[in-house]
Amino acid sequence: MCHQRTTSCSLEGEILINIRTQHIKEIVKQFINTNIVSTEYLDNLIKLDNIKNGKTTIPDNQQVNNNEKRIEILEKILQKECKHNTAILIHQLTTHK
């Protein structure tokens, strides 16, 4: 097991990542609850994800009524998109003190 020393920079980075993750979870719920993101769009993403993962036998009516899966797929997309920008932000905040 590899041990890394905790520094103020690494701690600040971990805090920012944790805040980002929690904030995205709340944003995704709001996007879905207020229909900002189309359920049809999310259902199509779910179908594509299922095909990509070899789950081609899931009935359409189960997917359409599954808000948890919609939340999961949208959260996955937003987390991925935000990860790179968070790394840049952490680097900028922790190296210019």
C-alpha cells in the first residue's frame, strides 16, 4: 500500500473535489426534477449505455420509468466533463499563493 503525505495543497484539492461531487449530485437532481434535461434524451443515453455494456435485453418500459438510472447517467456525464476543469482550477489555486 502506497502512502502519500498530506499537504495543504493536496487537502485543498480533495476538499474542492468533494464539493464538486456533491454539488453535481444536487444539480443533476434539479435538472431532472424540473425537466431541464429531456427524459427522452436521457433514456436514449441509457439505451446506448446498455448496448455498450452488452445489456440489450432490458425492456424499454423499465428504462423510461427509472429516474435513478437517469440521475446516474447524467451525473456520470457531468462528473466526467467537470473533472478536467477542476484539475486546472486546483492547480491554479494551489500554485499561485
